Amino acid sequence: MGMKGDEIEKFIKDAFPDAEVTMTDLAGDDNHWAAVVVSSAFKGKSRVQQHQMVYAALKGNMGGVLHALQLTTQAKD
């Protein structure tokens, strides 16, 4: 069991409507994902704060239904 990339992307875009999200299934199992998230909401935030914001957007699915997420975040200009 896992989460589909479009489900993860929806959680992120619901929290950050301007986000550009690129999802990559690292193992082909819907359990190990890489996400690149670019949003203006990250402006002025540390990398740790940006990641915490994304994890919060996933509403408790991280570590449960979603086993692993390799996360790259960047502030949009």
C-alpha cells in the first residue's frame, strides 16, 4: 500500500496553490517518492521550515501511508 503521486501532489497544491510540484516514484511501489516543490510560500524560510511546511501539508500521511519522501524545496521568486 502507498500513495499515488497525484494524491501527494494534491495535498501539496491544496496547501500551496502556486506550487510547482514534480513527483518521481523512486522504486515503482508508490512508497518511495521524490518531490521537488517550488512555492512563493517558502520565501524567507529556512530549508528545515520549508520541509516542515510540506510535511504539515501531507496531513499525517508521512510515515504512515507514505513511507518515504525525498524532498527538495525552493522559494519561487
